[in-house]
Amino acid sequence: MEISEDSAQTADVFGKLIELIRTLRSENGCPWDRKQTPKIFHPYILEEYHELVQAINRGAASEIIDEMGDLIFLVVFVGYMFEQEGLTSVKEIVGGVIEKMLRRHPHVFSDAKVIDAQDVVDNWRKIKATEENIRQRESLLDGIPRSLPALNRAQKLSARAARVGFDWTGPQEVFGKIEEELNELKQAIASGSTRGIREELGDVLFVIVNAARHMNISSEAALNETSDKFERRFRHIETSLQSLGKTLEQAGLKEMDALWDDAKAQEINSRL
């Protein structure tokens, strides 16, 4: 691969980022940065990741740039902490991912032929399966982090199992399972067992995630969109009541429901 002028400038900026982190972690650097360890640092990465996703969904370029910069900084910061512990180096980390991407894109960097995007995915999985870290896995489900958002993790677990045929044949079968699990949840509620209710509710959620998967829908994205919709409509209730000189506590459920329906109607009309 040829190194363009832009690539050289990017490499220079990346080097400056490493030097910045090295200074922050030095004896004369920042006390807070010096006391961080990889094990206690992950909450910051998760927080910045979700802030980046939110910025992308909003589509604001300046916000995306800012949040992406924060996430890149934190990831490189963790890499440098591992370098200080003597476990690896930032150079080795970046070099490793470059080598991995070259290997997994033989249709770009070698003479392999692909027909379409699905063909790329199929080849990716075959190549990935030959790699040492993957070959050492004991279970088909290994490699799916427990730290993933619950809906995302559930969808990935079931999708991985589906690769070997452990799956429903289609959405209609899943819908039947949803009804079955709902009945079991009702029975648990009738029994008054807190543990049973929690377990059956989890089963209902898991099956609904599978219904989403069978319809090629991300359950995580779908729920986020619905949460956004709820927030928009509830904020409409708040602002409408404020314009009337009322608080939420002063309004009754009937009035709030009417304002909710008004927000819903406005959204529908805006799409027409």
C-alpha cells in the first residue's frame, strides 16, 4: 500500500496523540491520568461510545467529530497503559489490526473474487475461523461480551446459535413462542414469585429479540427509537402544560393522555 500525503499527516497527528498520553501518564503529568488502570477504565469507554452513537443518530457533524475524538483518545490511552505494563505496545496493537484487516480482505489486497457483500461476510467468517484466537474458543458462543447492552447480547447469542440450525424456522414460529412465554409470565405473576416473574419476563424479552432478528431488525435500535419517541412525546406534554401554567402534578392522566395523542398526531402529519 502506498502512503499518501494525507496518511502521512494522519500518522504525524497520531504520534502527537501518543506523546500527549505519554506526558499525561508521566511523573510530571496529571495525577488523575497516572492513577488509571485498564481494569477501572472501561466505564469511560462505554460512556463515550454511547455518546458517539447518540451524536451519529442526531447527525450533527461537529458533535460526531468531538465524540469520536474522545473515544479514539480513550482507546489509545488504554493501549498505552498496557504498553506501560509491558504486555504489548500501541505499535503492536495497530500493526496487528492492520495485518488482520489485510488478511480478511483478500478480495481487495489479494486475488480473491467475491460476488456481493454477503459473499464478503461469508469469506470473512471462514478466514476468521482459521485465526488462532478464534480456534482456541471452546464454545460457539465464546467471544460475545457480557458487557454488551442486554438486547444486543441476546440477539448476538441467538444469531450465533442459529448458524448451526438451533433456531426457529421463521417469524411466525417466534410469534407463537411469544404467546407461550407471555402465558408463563402471567402464571408467574399470579403465583407472586418475584424470582419467577423476573425469569419469565426475561424469557419474553429474549423471544421478542429473536422475532426482531428473524425480521432483520436490530432490537437495540428499535427500542432506542421507541425510547426517543417516548421522550419527544413526553416533552410535548411538559411544554404544553407549561404554556397553560400547569405542572405535571397538577394535570390529570386524562389531560396528559390527550396531549400525548396530540404529539402523536403531529408526528403522523409531519410524515405525510
